[in-house]
Amino acid sequence: MGTHEPDHRAGGAQAGEARVGVRGRAWLGVVVLAAGCTTTAPSTTPATTAATGCASRVETGALPDWADAGFSDASAEIPHVLGAKGEIVAVLFAHPLTWKRTDGASNKILWVSRPAPTPSDPTSGWVSRPAPTPSDPTSGWVSRPAPTPSDPTSGWVSRPAPTPSDPTSGTDLSITATLDGVGTRLTREVRGGPGPSIIDLPHAGCWHLDLRWSGRTDAMDLVYADGH
């Protein structure tokens, strides 16, 4: 009887197939794992405006000397905010201001503007010089006839008188309020100029206020808290 030798080629082929199968499954696992680790960066939507915070601080001491007229106790400590230019102060009778009040109070603000300097006020920094007379030859002044608006050669331009509809030239206090970080903008008006008012704003947060009255300007920030 002949001796049967084992078919090593068949066994080697089967082992090779097994190794290929193992390597194939291993690579497939790596691909699946890599796919599972891939992430997509979330999209972001930029804010309408960048938040800058509130620059104006609520003072709780005495009012400036030029703003305490009418108060029985000039040294009384009253919450107030001074404009960036120092031209106006907001006296907060309701502090803190609240966007939606449920306590029965109101957002009452007294606006007081710094008195405008006059040439006759020696403390205002102005020096009034007496007007020379044409009969004084040593004054060095030459009297020029007053031009009339109808004379186009006089070099003068006649400016129309301001109308009440012009918020930058009227006496009313015009307030443009912008909510910090959001960009919401609205206007309020105090008829007759700086004085008592109730200023309600529709959202909590820091509001930047641009103020205009009688040809003058200033700015400040006011914080309105959440309703209670």
C-alpha cells in the first residue's frame, strides 16, 4: 500500500485565506472606528453687535452743585448717573430701574442739565470785551455795516431758524436708547427739555443713551433690571 502524504498546499491555502480574512476584518474595523471619530464643527452665528458693557456708574453721593437746585437737602445721597461729558445728570428716583415693574412704582428720572455758560458770567471762562465805538479812532476796530440776507455779495449766509421737528435744535430732550449686545434701538422724548420724566424700556440689560437738547449733546448708560 502506498503512503498518503498530507496535502500541505490545501492547508496552506486555507491558512492564507484565514489570514486574509483576519486582516480584512481588522482593516474594516479601523475604517469604521475612524469614521466614528470624525466630527463636524458646529456652525456659529455672530451676534448682532458686540457687547461692550455699561460704562456709566450709578453714584449714590450728593449731586453736583449745579444739579441740586430745588432739593431741600443739597447734601442728601441720591442715586444718579452723570453724562460722559458732564453736561447732564439723571437723578434716579426709582432705583434700580426695572424693565417690567410689578411693585406699583414707576421708572421716574429727573434730568438736570448743566447751565450753559454766558459771556457775562466771569466763572464760565469767558471774557467779555466792551464793544468799540466807530467814533474812537484808537480802538483799532472798523465798523462793518450789518449785511442783509438779501445781499448775496455780503458773504453772509442766512441760516433758517430751527423748527420743533428738528430734534437736534429744539428744546425737547431727545433720547436714543440702544440695548448693549443686541442692537435694539428706540427713541424717547422729554417735552420741554431736561426735567421730570418716566422712561420705560422694553428689555432688561444695559442701555446706551444718546442725549440731545437745545443744540447740546451727551451720553450715558443705564441698567434696567429684570422685573420682580
